[in-house]
Amino acid sequence: MRFAPAILASLVSAALAAPAKPVAHPPAKPVLDTLFAQLAKAGSPDDAKPIEDQIFAVFAQSGSPSVDLLMTRGAAAMGGGDTDTAKKLFVSVTSIAPNFAEGWHQRAQIEQQEDQDEAAMLSLQKAITLNPRQFEAMSELGDLLEDYGNKPGALKLYRRALALDPQLDGAAKHLRELEKDVEGQGI
């Protein structure tokens, strides 16, 4: 039994119970506002996918050519299966640019692959705190919280993620299942 991650899952959930005030401003706010408005109107996952991709492209803009290069190399290493190199690069990104949310999100991806759930939860929490619209990180953290038995915390995160992206892959299914578990079935 993983006792420490379960406690961490509760702490992370408590910290994310209400939308946090961002520590750093999300990139390109006017562009993102337009894209999120389009995403809210997407009628299907296929319609949402290109909009999500555009949002992720904006999220990936750090404003620093050096950080962007490290992110590109980290993504290439991760895509090539070289998780050791990718991890080193994403750790470098979070050290150089600690207020860059996507660096923390990508770092969490590696940590999840390496079954470092505690580290992944902390990195995802940091990504969400820095970018309160990072719906993918919310869903991923919701998955981890659900895995560790924190169903109310996971439910809150799935709701927040779906409020931003109603077509988010798999989140609606998790939401329906958790609503039954956490809130019960209506009469």
C-alpha cells in the first residue's frame, strides 16, 4: 500500500479545491480567450482536437528561445523513448524558468512514466497553479487522485477541466462514474 502518495493526493486535492490565483500570467491571453471560446462551442472531439492543438501550441510558448529549445529537445527525446534525457531537459526547464507552467506539465509526464506519482502530482499541481487553464494537467492530476482513492478531489478536477474543454478525451466518462461514487445516484 502506498501511504505517502495517498496523503499527498489529499493535500494536492485540498490545494486545488478552489481555482488558484495564477503565479505567472498564462501566455497570449487574448489569443487563448478566443481559442477557449471556440473550444466551448466545439460539437465533437474531432471538432475540438485542432483547437486543443492550437491551445497547447500557445501553452508551449515560454517567451525564451533557450527554454523553447530545451522543451523541443525534451519532447524529441520523450518521443524517441529516451526518458532519461527528456527528464534532464525538463528538470532544467523548471530550474531555469520555474514560472513556465508547461515545463512543469512535461516534467510530470516523465515522472508519471517512471511511476514517480508523488513527484508527478506535485509537478501537475505546479502547472495548474501557474496556468489555471491547463485542462490536460487537471485531467491527469484527476486520474492520479482517483487512483489513490481521492475521488472528491478527482471529481473537482474533472469538472474544472471539462468546464474549459467540454470535449476532453475521457474526462466526461470519469466524471459520470465519480459523480455516482461521490454524490450517489438520484432517486
